[in-house]
Amino acid sequence: MAITFAASPRAGSPRSVPPAARGRRGRALRRNLTGWAFAGPATLLVVGLSLFPAVWAFFISRTKWNGIAPATDVGWRNYQRIAEDPGMAAAAQHTLVLTALFVPASILLGMLIAIALNKRIRLIGFYRTCIFVPYVASAAATGILASFVFNPQFGAANEALRRLGLPAQQFLESPVQALLVVCVIALWGEVGFCAVIYLAALQDIPRELVEAARVDGASGWRVFLHVILPQLRPVTVFTAVWQTITAMQLFDLIYTTTRGGPMNSTQTVVYYVYELAFQTQRLGYGAAVAYLLFAFTMLLTVTVIWYSRRRGSEAF
């Protein structure tokens, strides 16, 4: 009697896959396709408007080009000229001064406002909204409004000084005062962001920690210094990085108030890039300065994150 053996299906063949597994794979594929159908257009938009222009700008930074005539390849000569450019040195100095004034002030004011808004008082929702509204408002509109407020002739700021018996100031028309006034205007628009971030962090602090410290006899100042402030350290790192990037890329506020003046006293690196590229048509050199600013910002951000992680404050 002959005995026959049925050939077993090979592993991995369609017959060896159970119908339930094939159904799960089909559902997973459909979910992936559905997800990419929603995320695909946004991804293409980000790549088209961010990554592609950034790569193209790098190639432009290695050329001499006015936007009309054919570009001439100059290698790394544009980057070498940055170190010898007095205009770039002045713009970098103004940017550093603005950053050094803006970042600590925005963090300190945002923290103090958040502590005040964390109290249970009447109309607290209204107060929180009022603090956040300047951040939502357009920076261009804020700059235009500030130009009227700080106008030396008919501005509300000098009118208030006159009523207090103080001498009128030049504000945005003074080479000494203009950068400080721009910093004040920027604080008006950005401090609401810091306040909201710190307010969310304060509400996440366990009440048991604060109550335990008070039971142990700690004063309000010691509770803030030894309990609340360490809990806010990761948020402070994030806010410092964010506000540093904001200060170093400040453009629209300067464009609507001073246009880099008077006497280039408020000309920051970003505004200098705008003048190089769109007013003097030195697109190659302007792209090189922009890439140098990007490299410096990235290096500073990575350094702050690395140092904060070594100290145990992981904010990213």
C-alpha cells in the first residue's frame, strides 16, 4: 500500500498566515495610509517652506548674487568676510545686549506674574486673559502702537512724565535709549507667554510638598526657595532657551518702530540680514550671516540643554 504525504505549506507563504493575522495587517495598513493622508499635506508644506529654502539658502551663501544676474561661486569667502565686517560686529553687539536684557527680565517677570495669578481671587480668569492678550496680538501692531506711545512730541509716555514733573525723553529717537525701549516693548508682548508656562508648572507642583514644608515650620520665602523653585527648574530652562531664540530673531518689532535706527543703535543681526538681502541685494552675504546666526543659536541651545541635563533639569 502506497503512503502519500501532503506537502506542508512553507513558512511565510500566504497559506501559512492565519486569516486573523492578515486582517490585522490590513487594518494596520489602512490606519497608516489614513494617517499619512492627513499628515502628508502638512509634511509637504513644512518641507517645502522650511527645509528646502534652508538648503537652498546654504548654496546661496557660497555665491555672490544680487537676485537678478547669474550667481558667482565664491566658496567660503562670504563667511570669511563676516569677521572683518564692522556692521556685523555692531549688530551682534546690539543683539547680545538685547538678549541679556530681555531673557532674564522676561523670566523673572513671568514667574512673579504667574505666582500672583496662581492665587484664588475673584476675576482670576479675566486677569489671566489680560496678561496673555499682548502675546497673542500681532508684533507689528504692538510696534505701531508703541511708536505712538513713545513718541517724543505727543506720546503718552512723555505726557505721563510731564504730569509727574519729570523731563521729557527722546525714547525711540535717542541712540542711547532706543534699544532699552525696544526691550521694554518686547517684554510687553512676550511676558504673557512666560507667565502662562510658569502658571501651568505651578499648578502641577504637588500640594503635599508645600504643606509638608509649612508643617515643618518653613516660612513662605523658604517654601518658595527650597520647594517651589527647584520644581520650576526644568520650566526655567525651557523658557530661557525659547526667550533667547525669540530675542535673537527679533525683527518685526524693530521694523515697525525704529528700522534699525537711530544711527543703527537698534540694528540687530536679523535686521542686518534683511538690509543686506533686500535693500542692498547682497543675497549671498546675507545668507551667510543668517547661517552664522543659526549656528550660534543652535550651539547655545545645545549647550544650555546639555548643562541642564547634567544638573538634573531635563526640560526637553
